[in-house]
Amino acid sequence: MSVARVLGMSLWGLEGRIVEVECEISRGLPAFVIVGLPDSSTLQARERVKSACANAGHAVGEKKVTVNLSPAWMKKSGSGFDLPIAVATLAAKGVLPPGNLESTLFVAELALDGSLRPVPGILPAVLAAEKSGVRRVVVAAANAEEARLVPGIEVRSARHLGEVIVGFGGKAEWSRRALFDVPEREERDEGEDPDIERERLDFLDVKGQKRGREAAEVAAAGGHHMLLLGPPGAGKSMIASRLPSILPPLEAQRALELSALSSIAGDFDATRGLVREAPFIAPHHTSSVASIIGGGSNLASPGAVSRAHGGVLFLDEAPEFAPKVLESLREVLETGEVSLHRTRGVATYPAAFQLVLAANPCPCGNADARGDRCRCTSMQRRRYMARLSGPIVDRLDLRLRLAPVRTLSGASREESSADIRERVCAAREAQNRRLDGSGYVVNAQLSGRFLDQEMPLEQSDEAILVRAVERGRLTMRGRDRVRRVAWTLADLAGAPRPTSAHVASALELRGEDAA
């Protein structure tokens, strides 16, 4: 009887937990048993491992094989446990010297012929391994570039289980046919590269709508949430879709988090490095709560709010979304992360995004249009707008009503996204200098206490906001959000602190006035 141990990885959200894969080979009727709360995909590893080991020259099904995934109380999921189970089994059989396997993490799926296949979530898994003190990881060749994005850890890759056996001091025999070769990545022929397509979206395309363009600039500079209200064709979707084109590149930590989220979702392209451009996520109004927030029966997968981390989440035709979907955004907007609770654990994903809502003024959309084309009753209009609840609207810093564009004069003077982005980056740099060491990054994150103690307004300007609160025109949350926008306006203007004009403009952008 012999026992061998190697390391695997279990992911809950972006948090990785080291799993000790133990294998014992003993006398008894031939059997291959996996214990330690494996899910169905992990439990089925026994058939893949037996076939893969046989195709590497080492049959493992002639004795009783018991595999334990420790800690046993934690749910294990995914086919990434195939390789560590196979390596532990071969080490228990004596094919591999156990001393060579110490402090090495194995993550890969096995094909029946023994070839190694990629699995999602390699980037967060290797990040967690590096933090846990693991010195070396072994992954499929198709995951190698992604794993090497993490500095300070040795990455070994293989195309076949036989290569892993030989690489760790064992002997193996396997067919070296072209079947096991990973093909070279081909150039993108079909479809447009999404980032190239995004670069073509420019604010030069937005004709008119000066106030909408200015509001988008303020939103980008301070990271503010925004509501665009107007008739069809006013430019709401055009403005929202071009908002990422004026956002600055993601900072290193946020780029790493977004890349890890893309890795878990299975759509991360490691050949292009970390994701540096702000994402733009626009789910359909029929989307469910699970697709927006995240969810799943076993390991909760990231939803749209997490895939928009560091970028823009755009809900077009916002009143058409189910009320439960809109209300589920409340806590996420305040905390910047989402925690998905399951029976055996909690998956926490970052979700610091800019929310942009677009809505028509009434069901037919013509309430603000030229002429008398709206046939909606006043009750229908109120019911339609009531679908956007007060708590959600109160969390939006900018609430802008767009009128229909009635003239194209002056369109040639519109600015490009590159010109606007320069001012946005300058404003962000001013915020970074002012907020250095505070734990905040942009003005939209500032708490009321921090604004009171570190960034107070002039007494006369503060009195205007206090009067608005007393008259019921602003909530206390709305007061803080007006102050945040005022500071963003000052940063865009290069002013050291907000003036009365900035406070008045912030009230106007929120849909309030100073009366």
C-alpha cells in the first residue's frame, strides 16, 4: 500500500484554494474511487484518468485506487482536477518519484488519449498559487501564455500526460502524432476584433446633443452613474456606447481583476496580454437576475455586472427590464462587488462599473418629440417611469433629459473621443493626486464623511444643498452625489476647488436646480 500527494486548485469566485489530492493504491477488487465532495465533472475524471494513463504506458485500473480531495468539506468542481489526480495516481504506483512533485500545482483536463486540454480560470488559479507559496505550476500548452502573465512563478506546459511523466523523472510511452500538437493561433479573419470595433466608435459620430456629450465627459472623468431620458433617435445609445472611448486605460490591479474574470468566463485571449481597455456590456432587457448579477447551481459564475468591471454597464430601454433585475443592482452600486452565496461557500466578484440607463419618456417614446404624436395617457406615462424605482434613480449622479436633435448646424465643430479623453485623463490625474493614500480612486467613490472632513464646499454653496434637502428636492445621498459631481466639474476645469457655478451645474446635471 502506498500513498502520494500533489496539489490542485479549487476556485470560488476569484479566490483560489489549494486542494491536496491524495491517492492510495491498495489490494482489493479493481476500483477507482474519488471522495472529497467532487461534482459530476470532477467525479467523471476517473474514466478520463484511467484511459489517459493507459495511453501514456501505465495502466492504473488493475488495483483499488482511492483518491481523496482535501479538505473534504469543500465542494470541488471542474475538469482541472484531471491532471493532479492522474499524477497522484502515477506517483502512488511508483511511476513518479514523489520528491519531485513538492510545491507544484497541476491544473489541466485530460483527453482519453492522454493529451492535455485547457481549462478556464487559469489566471486566477495561478495568482492564488503564487500567493500560497507554490513555486511551480503545470498546465496544458494552450494555457501556458495565460499562466505566464503571473510573475514570480515557474510555468511548465505540456501537450500530453507522457510529457508530464518524463518531465518529473518517470518513463512513459505515447504516440507522438500530430494529433497532440497544439495548432498555431491563426489570424482573425472572421468578424471584427471587438477592441478595433470599439476604437471606431467616436464622439465625432454624435451630431448635436451638446449637453449629452458634456454629461458623458463628466461621467467618464469622475466615474459617475448616468440616466439618459429622451425620445427614440435622440442619441442615447450612441452616447452610451461611445463612453468607453473616452475612459482612460485600466490601472494594473483592475486590469488584472478584469482579465481574471474573463479567464473564468472562458473568453480571455492571453496572446494580447491583460485587458487594458474599459469593457462595454449591454445586456438585453429580457436578461434574468442570474445573468446580470451572476449565479449558477455549483460554482457561481460572474454576471454582467462583473464583466463590466472597470467599464460601462449599459441598460437600454431600462424600464423594460424586470423590476427584480433593476433592484438587484442597489447593493452592487454601493459596494462595487457582488457576493453570491451557495451552500458550501461564497463566491465574491468585483463589480465596480459605471451604470448608464437609457429610457424613453413614455411607452410610445414620443412624449418629448416634436408635434403631437404621443397618444399615451398621463397615467401610462407615470406607470412607465415608475418602473425605475426611486432608490435606483437616487443612486444615479447624472440624470439628463435629451431633446430631439432639430438642427445639424455646428456639427463640424464636434470634438473627437481622443480630444475628450485627454481632458478626462487630466481630471483623473488631478483626482489621483488629491486622493492619494485615501483608498479612493475617483470622485464617484467618495463617502459623505470624507467630503465633510477633507473636501468641504464653501459655506454659501453648502447652504444651497442644505436648503434643497430641507425642501425635499434632494435626499442626503443626493446631496453627497451633487458634491461629487461638483468636484469632478472643478477637476475638468482645472480649478483647485468647486465654485458656485460648478455646484449649480452639478444640480442641473442631476435634474435639480438651486431654487
